[in-house]
Amino acid sequence: MKTIIYTTLIFFLSLNFAFSESGWIRQTSFTTSNLFCVYFINSGTGWACGDSGKVLNTTNGGVNWSIQNSTTSLPLYSVMFADANTGWAVGGGGGTILKTTNGGANWTPQISATATYLTSVDFADNNIGWAAGDGGTILKTINGGTNWTPQTSGTTGAYLMSVHFADNFTGWAVGDPGRILKTTNGGTNWTNQFSGTSDGFNSVYFTDSNTGWVGRFFNAFTDVFCNKEVFPIGCYFHNLSTI
């Protein structure tokens, strides 16, 4: 049976952290599916998603997890909630985007305007959001996902694994190979930032418009990467592998 790891920082970290790390405990997810993403809106309420369209929900910090009906059997790679009710999940095959307005009790497919795999979704509020994925794909919505519009990322060869916005205008997308893209106008224009590596990045997170972190895989092991020319302090850990 698969397990889920819990900590008060779980919304910043992935599920596949070292079990022996102090402060981490195993939780029972009641699924054998591989899980790729997790998102918490507070210390109690969160979601995880993974293979076969699996979506799990907890309202007590992970003590109990319940399976939600995502309406898809395709893998889901990222889930994000703007509040306790409104959230989105994205995944593989046909540009899968799902939305819920009742905490995941019901999920509704949205038209993504792409057929590529989508690996990350991020919303600045209930209306403005972005999704990213294969082939340098970046999509934006300004109406909660009713309509998604492709943006020009400047790359078609990069597999963008993560997108994150510090506000409605300033955001980053990262991926393979060593790709870091930045926008300061909501994605109308994206520019490359120097990362100093050709290894692929799996995640990006910023606490404000200046301070941020990325994470990558290196030699099949989780590796934390930080380029001081781009990011002033610290390194962000994230791992999208299975548990």
C-alpha cells in the first residue's frame, strides 16, 4: 500500500522525501497508484494526485485520505487550489485540465486548447492562472479556466515541469534542459534566465518577486540546486517521483 508523508510544510515539499528524516511520519493513502503531486491550503485540508486520474483529499492533515472521482483515467501531475472549494488539476494526454468548485467532490474537464501533456498548474487567484507542459507549452486563463490561451514561451524543445507566479504579473517556468523562463507581464513575454546547468528542473517556487528556489533530479537521486545569480538565497526541494 502506498503511503503519504506529512509535515507542516507539506504544501512546499513533495511526498517522496526521505522517510528517515526527522519530523516525518508515514500516512496511509488507501491507494496503490503512484502519486505525483500534493497541495495544501492550510494545515488540515489538502489534495494529492497521480496515476489513473487518482485524486485524494484530506481534511485532517492527512490522518485520513479519501478518494475523489476525477472523471479521468489519465495521469494527473499537478493540483492547485485557490481556496477550500476552487481548484484545478492537470495531466497527461490531450492537455487534461480539470476544475472543481466544491472541494473536489465533483471535477469538470476544461478545454485546454492543447493536446500536449501538462505537468504544472498555478493560479494567482480564482480567475487568473497558468498551466505548463511538454513542448514549451504555457497556457493562461483569466476566467477561471473557462478559456485557456496559449502563450509564447520562446521554446518548443523544453519539457516545462513547473510554473509558479509570485503575483498576477511576475512568474517563472522551469524544465528540461536546465530551462528557467521568467515573465514580468503575466506571460505575454517570457525570457530565459541563466541556470548554469543542463539538468532538468522539476519545480520552482518564489516567496516574492525576488526570492525563489528550483529543484532538479541528478543521477537518479534528488538534488537541490540553487544559482545565486538568479536566486539570492536558499534552494527549494521538490520531487515528482513516486512514493
